[in-house]
Amino acid sequence: MFKDHGCNVYLAAEIKKHVKIPVATIGGLNDPAQMEEIIASGKADIVYMARALLAAPFLPNKVMSNRGEEIVRCLRCFTCMAERAATATRRCTVNPLIGREMEGDTIYPAPEKKKVLVAGGGPGGLYAAYTAARRGHQVILCEKDGELGGILKSEQALPFKQEMYQLTGTYANLARKAGVEIRLNTAVTPELVEAVAPDALIIAVGSAPLVPPIPGLDGDNVVIVNNYYKEKDKVTDDVVVFGGGLAGCECAIHLGQEGKRVHLVEMRATLAPDANVRHRPLLLKEIEKFVTVHTGYKGLEVRPDGILCENQAGEQVLVPGTSVICALGQRSRTADVEALRGTAPFVRIIGDAAKVSTITNAVYWGYHAALDIGTGI
């Protein structure tokens, strides 16, 4: 995802000047408009897609039938490559059917139509609602905020993760076309569940940022990584990213790409253990380019001029920076889940609401929860 889309096109264009046979190009191509421009401008004669067709196997058909807005674009997250390394099969974050075709790729109507309530409009909730509606259920999705997307809203600030932000709009469009009623600014409470009286409730309320009681972490110079997209103007040119998980590392890379001086503080000895095995090495290469890393540093206090830390030798060290990005992880919204547990005949808890994990698991759990409705499971 750190490469430009069509990063190899210039090579094909140069080769075409020297040969008389058709020349093809490949490399992060998932936008039909870009592919059309490559052909129309003569840079290449053929465009190839690989991962884009795992994410959206019917992409060409949708282009030909003017349904481009329904294309689920590849996130370039390398989940497919990581799964290949782990199990010798395929998995795609945005397409639960890849690698499981023996189970069938058709969504069949449910034998009995149910009323389904989905709590939460993140990727898992949206995909669950979309799948349930395709099975013929009456589906209502409620999102407590005024915008769908859950944690994916934060990705709009990172140019190399735009597809993750766009995913919300695509899933929402597919859900609405399938018949899902979406209600924004509507929190799902036990009272709302009682009023709606659903046969099935899918709880996809997500997670909240983990902000431990470290002195100064509530200061005006601190921005929670999830809120960076709303508060990026507060961030100065000297930044300390507090937390070296996947979210912290990707934010640090983005800040470095913007020309800021970035320090990264992580208590563990390694960075981004939550990144998949194919994405992580590429992530660490970008970290080397843009970020000064401090592993084995325990944050003791956030100050106006940085974070006071304790290193592995027990010494106190100030990591300098006039802005701090808090990226210390997420925790499930357990209280919200417990309030809703048992309020409908069929209840499933998916995504971060069940266990803080990945977009992949949220989507897959949402898909299978929707398939289970009305089956007696």
C-alpha cells in the first residue's frame, strides 16, 4: 500500500517504444478509470489485475454494466499473501468467499424471513447487514454516530489507506441496494431493541481507544490516533507517536512522509506484532525511512516537550516532541455488549465488540453471523 497505484506503468510505456508485440502492465491496479486511461493513452496494451480480482471477482462485469460504484476495491493489505504463507490457501479481507469456494459462492434466500437489527455501522456490521438483506431478511442497521465506518473513519487521513476509508461507502451502498434500512445517530439500547422487537440482533459496536491513566495523556498536546483525521491541524512538526502497534506505525509513517520529525515510543522490543507477516516487513522499511524508533521504552509522563520514558536500563529519558499521538491500542466496548446480550432470540457479537482484532475478522464474523440467522444454529 506504500506504492503508487500503477507503479509499473512507466516501465510498460518505455518497453512499448522498443517492441512490436502487445505489452501488459500490472501493479496495484484497482481503479477502472485508471486502467482505462492506461489503455487509452497507449502506455500499455493490456492491464492485468491479481489481488483486485480476489477482492472483487466480478469487477470486469460491473465495469461493463456501469456498476462501478459496487466494486469493492482491494485494500492492498496483503492479507491474501499472509494467508498463503500460513496455510497455502487464500483469504481476502473484503471478500469472505475467496478460498472457500467449495462452500458455494451463492447467497441463498433464508427459509424463513426474520427481522434483523444490527448495532454498529463499521465494516463488520455493514457486511452482516448486507448479507442478511441478500438472504431476504428485513434488516435495520443503527449507528450511534452521524457517519458510518467505525474505526475506518480514521483512515481517511492516511493517503496510502484511502481504500480502507472508501470501503465504508462501498459496503453502505451495497447494503442499501440490498434493502437495508440505515439509521444514523441512533444508539442501540435495550429499550430500542424492545421497541424494534427483532428476531435477530448482531452486535457490532466496535472498540474504544485505550487511554491509560498516564500523567499528561489528557493534555492539549495529545491527539488520540483514531481522532487524528479530525484534529490533524493540532499536530506540530515535532511529534511523538506513543505506541508501536500497527496503527501507531502507520500513523508515524504518514507523519514522516509529510515532512514532520517523528519519534516512536514502544514498550515492547518489537514493532507492529499485530501486522500480518507480509505487510510487516514493508511497514518496517518505511519506518526506517521516516521515524526515529525507541523500543523498550516505558512511557511515564506526557509533557509539553515530549514523553518522559524509562529505558531498559532503568534510566529516565525524555523523547522530544511538542505533539503526541496516543496509539496504545483498543479495548472492546464490553459494557455496551453486556447491556444488549440476551435481548433478542438470536444474538451474535462480532468484530472488535467480541475481541479486538482485524477488519478481516470483523467482515468474516459478520458474514457468517448473517448466514446463521434462521438456520436454527
